[in-house]
Amino acid sequence: MLERVSCWVCFATDEDDRTAEWVRPCRCRGSTKWVHQACLQRWVDEKQRGNSTARVACPQCNAEYLIVFPKLGHKEGLDVMERADPLFLLIGLPTIPVMLILGKMIRWEDYVLRLWRKYSNKLQILNSIFPGIGCPVPRIPAEANPLADHVSATRILCGALVFPTIATIVGKLMFSSVNSNLQRTILGGIAFVAIKGAFKVYFKQQQYLRQAHRKILNYPEQEEA
């Protein structure tokens, strides 16, 4: 004789809905052994109260439920790769790490800084946001040679590898309304690079002004004995 399956949440049997998914999530036996997947999901949601990381256990045997989550982005990545041209995948995929490293090595902030210093006195909006930015400087400081600014290769490599993760986090924080994970990550990466670059440009400009207004004091004369 076949065992009659009954859900301990809604008390429905397998004869009531033959298409429903059943699960045996704990050590219980008898009438509390089986439960609908959908019913248990709702019951777990009530116990977690919005905290998806909270642990939930069976109220009868106290066995903790084994909850697994799908890997985010895996299906979308496969869909993009299946739709893409094989030649593009053959050439494009190996160049991703190279492009990330080259992106870290390009000093685009220096070009923005040159434009800032050249046209800042003509842009009134910059003068209103940063008072004194268009004022003439007493002297032009010596420009540092970009090649003399040695950046550790390890720092460049680590920064390039961590960048996709940072872009994903920034995208979730700033562009949560975007449904596509890929678009959200791209927007997050652009926003992170722009914000970081703006702070870096402002810092270098302040260092430039500090050097321009530098003064050398007279040597203090010692009184004769």
C-alpha cells in the first residue's frame, strides 16, 4: 500500500494537486514528513522576516533546513555567449584580462587635469563650485614626469582583477532600478571610475596649487655673541 503524502502546512494531500512539488526537508516521520515546496517557502519567508541569511529549523525536530541559492549571472552569461559570434568569443574573451590591466594603466586623469588648468578660468560653473580655481598662480610648478611615477605591477594587477567586483557592488547600490545585471555592472563600473577620477583630479589640482604658492623663508640670522 502506497504511503499517503500530506502537507503539514496546508494539510492538502498529493491527491488534491498532483502537479505540486513536494519536499522532505528534515528528520520528521509520519504526518510531518512531507510538505509542499511552495508552502515551505512561504513559511520560511515568515520566519526570516526579510533576512535571507537567517537560519530556519523545523519546529518539530529542530533540524536546520538546507537552503541553496542559484548562482547569480550564470544563466545570463551563458545566454550572451550562446548568442554571440564564435569569432568574437575567440578573440574577445582572452582580451578581457588584458583590457582590465590596460585600463588601470591609462592615466586619463592627467588629460582631464590639463584641460581643467587650461579652461578653468573660462568656465564660470567651476569658479562658483571651487572658489579661486581660476585665479592666476605666482609661478608654474615643475611638472612631474609620468614615467617617474612608478606604480607597483602587483597593485595594477590586483586593482584590475578586483574592478569587476567593485563595479558590481557600486551598480547594485546606485542603479538598483536597472533590471539587467550586465547593464547594472557596466553603469557601476563607469560611475566608480568617474567618481574616483574626479577625486584624484581634485587632489592633484590642490597639490599643484600648493606647489605654486610655495615660499622659501630667509635663513634666520644668529645673534653675535
